Amino acid sequence: MREISYPIVMPTAKVLFKALNIKFDMEGIERIPREGGALLAINHMSYVDYIMAGYPGERQGRYTRFMAKREVFDHKIGGPVMRSFRHISVDRSAGLESMEVAGKALRDGELVAIFPEATISRSFLIKELKTGAVRIAAKAEVPLIPVVLWGTQRMYTKGHKRDFKRGKTISVRVGEPIYPAGDDPIKETEALRETMAAMLDEAIRSYPVEEQPPGSWWLPASYGGSAPTLEEAAELEVAEKRARAAKRAAKRAGKR
């Protein structure tokens, strides 16, 4: 199938990166294979992660097909855009079907990406992961490659204003490929989480000190910042879900 959007968007993104004077600190991108199926497991901290996480694959001559929630594909504008990139719709009520679609893309030799945390981490640490990444990679018999971003939350994330001021550093760490067997998805997923947490720790500690002074809202509390802890972030998520449910209920009631 002919590529339509990526050949236009990627050069445009590079121009934007240059205009914003974004400094990429990338390590391990050679671990992304130049051909053949592979699944990238990426941490999720911001609304620009899709753009930044696709850059390492592009450096290896690959286009990345992201798995994203169905609601994005249902949007009258976002849907056609996502399909033009050949991204993969994830219906959380029909997870097995979504996994099959991703598995087929991997078996067809695509580079697929998944955010195993499912939603943005407000603590900016690695949350509990869903087992989908391990299960998909095991069934498709492809490498599962952990990828960690750091710095994207400074640009555009939940609960904070957009900030596209020039001169930010974006760290990208690509880990060693993992080959899950799928016999114990829970155990293998926890191992993946520990690997990603260690990679994130390294990315935070090696980030330019002048760009994350003590007390920074984008810095986890355990590193001297003022971001919520994992526990506090979990409470915020619960409150968010309740608010969304109440809003949906009110909307349904209004239609009666």
C-alpha cells in the first residue's frame, strides 16, 4: 500500500524540530531492526509522544504504526488522519480483535508501537503495564523493544498548558530486544516494567540539570520535583473516570 501521510509529515516534523531548537538525546536506536516485524513498548507522558516516538524508527528507515484507542479513529477529523498513517485502532471492549490486527501487521513485517500503560502517566514514572504488549509480541513471534521518552511532558501533557518554547531536550532510550514466550504474561510484563523503569531512571539522571531544577512540575517527586506520586496520580485517574462517567450519564439523561 502506498504511503501518503508519512512522507509529508516526517520532513515537516523535522523542520518543526529545528525551528523549536529541540535537542534530541537518543541512545540505542540501532536496536530497532531495519526490516521485519517488531513491537515497540513506549512509556506515555504526553500528547506529543506519538510524534517523538516515531522518530527513532524513521532514523532506521521505518514508519511506525501506533496502536491507539478507537475513540480517536471515530473522530471525524482524527479518524481519517490516523487511518492515513495506517495506525491500528484499539477497541478496549474487544481487545482480542485489536491484538489480532496488530499481530497481522507484525507478521507482515511492520514496525508497530504500543503504549502499555494505556493512558498518560501523571506521575511521569512507569505505571502498571497492561499485558497486551507481551502477549502480542509472543503470539506474533517478534521482538518486543522497550522505548523510553523523557522531556515530552514539558511540551504538552494532562493538566498543564502547552509549552512549545524553543530549546527543550527530548531524551529517547531504546532498550535491548526482549523475546517473550507468552507462558506467563503477568510475570513477563512485570519484567518489562522493571526494564522500562530502569531506562527511565537513567534518562532522568542524565537529563540536563539546568532544564529540570528542583521543584519542577514535570519532575517526579522521588527526584525532587513536584509531580504527583504514583499513588496520587492513581487517585487523580479514578476521579477523572468518575467525572467522565457522570458526564456521560448526564448527557444520556438529557436526551430522554
